[in-house]
Amino acid sequence: MTIGETIRRLRKEKGLTQEAVAAALDISRQAIAKWESGQSLPSTGNLLKLAQLLDVSPDELTGGGQSPPSALEQYARRKLEEDRKKREVGNALFQVLCLAAGYFFLWLLCLAVFYLAGIKNCIWGWMQDVPVLFTTWLFHGAFLLLGRRRAGGALLAGTLAAIPLANAAGLAVMERTLTGRNYGWVFYLAVLFAFCGLGCLWELRAAKGRAAAPSRRRRATGMALAAALSLLFLACVFLAVRQVRYGLGAETGYRSGYAAGEADAGAGKPRAPGLAADRFPADYAFGSSAYKGYAVYWSSGYNDGYDARAASPESAGG
């Protein structure tokens, strides 16, 4: 019995028409008719699909043809698996492009709110200097290609939460400090990495319930992505700690300089040319971030304090 006769017999046993088989395989009815009449043979991919549709093995369909059935089945399955992977990669790339459009729309929204509308903010300038949305999109896309949708979703949620929260917190700190230091970007990164960490923990918890282990390539890519995120996190922590220490030193230096300027003006002393070495706090190591902040802002505080005392009525009356 030929392959075509076998196909016709099994199709009729299942009660299927040529149109129904063609629709299931996404081909034309004429192709089914040519198979059954022996005018052509199905491809290996269609042969495996047909075997699944008719609930038989490819061996039974071929009936011991020229190609060994086992080899034919293995080849067909391998081709189908390759096609499936290609479709998955194509779908993932399409989703990454859609994701890029979403992040670009978010950037346009920030542009409209912070720049065009003139809403008071403390993060828009930093978001332009550091392509934070672009970097976030790259990591989100990598998560998506690896099938880690939970981590990617957490990253997007962190971005949406970080923009308003960091802006509000940064403005509040600027208004409550004498130096007006901007820590909006520190709050932004803190919120973003907090959400990202929660998303990664969610992924680890979900991975425990998966039966199939990831492939070696996917595992290596995931480890590389985790290493890149860890290095980025450590770099951001290092920079944030330096900036915070600089800001604390600047705040202390401004207060100390302001008090010294008031005292010198009140005592009728001439304006000091600069910060003397003995005025530095003992716990500030030379060259440290706090030391630099103290040195830079002490002079500003001194001049402001001196001018304020010199312009006061008490000083004028004396």
C-alpha cells in the first residue's frame, strides 16, 4: 500500500474530509488530493503533522518506504522543533520592538510633563544625561527573550513608580536642605532596583515549579544577565554613597561656614580669604567625598553668613 493510499484509508477511518485535513495542516485541498493519488508526497514536516492529526506514527504512514521510518520521524521532529524555535524568537523580537515603542512613549510623556508643561522636577535633566529609559528597555528586552516575563514586568512597574516617587522625594529633600542638593536620581534607582529585585525573586520562586530545566545556552545567558545587573547595581550603590556623603559634608560645611561668617562679621574682622585647614572636622578623611563637599560649600556658607550679618541692623548700628 502506497503512502497516498494509507493517508486516504486513515482519513476515512477518522471521518475526515480532504478539506478538513487541509484546514488542519494549513494547506490546500488539492495538495491532499495529490498525496492520495500518488502525484506528490508530503514533506517531512507535513508528514509529522498528518501523523499527529490521524493519531498514528509516521512509520505507519510511510509503510516502510525508501527512507527508514525512525530516521524520518527524527528528522521531521527536529525540523518542527527548529520551526517552533524560529517562531518563538520572531515573536519575542516583535514583543521587544513593541516594548521599545512603549518606553519611547514613556519618554515622550516625561518630555511633555517635565519640559513642555514646565512641571517642577528634579530628575528630567538626569534622565537626559543618563539614558536610563534606554538602559531599562535593554534589560527588559533581555528578560523577555529569556522568557522571564515576571522580572521584565517588575522592571517596567519599577520605572513607572520611580518617576513620580523619585521626583517628589528629590524635590522634598532639595527644599529642606541648605545646599539644595539633588538626590532625585538616588531615589529613582532605589525604587527601580527594589522592584527589579522583587521580580527576580518572583522568577526564582516560579522556576522551582518548572519541570523542565533551561537549556545550557539559556542558563549561561541568564547568568550573564544577572552578572551585568549585579555589576550595575554595585556601581550605582557606589556612586549613590559617594554623592550622599558629599551632600552630608556639603551641608555640614555650609552650616559651619555660615556660623563662622556671622561670627567674623559680628566681630568686625575682615572677610576670610578661604577655608583654613584647622576648620575641617577631625573625622573627615582628606580627599574623601565628605571632605570635598565640606570644602566646596564652606566658602559659600561663610560668604552668605558674613553678608547676612553685615547687612543686619545690629551690625549697621554698631
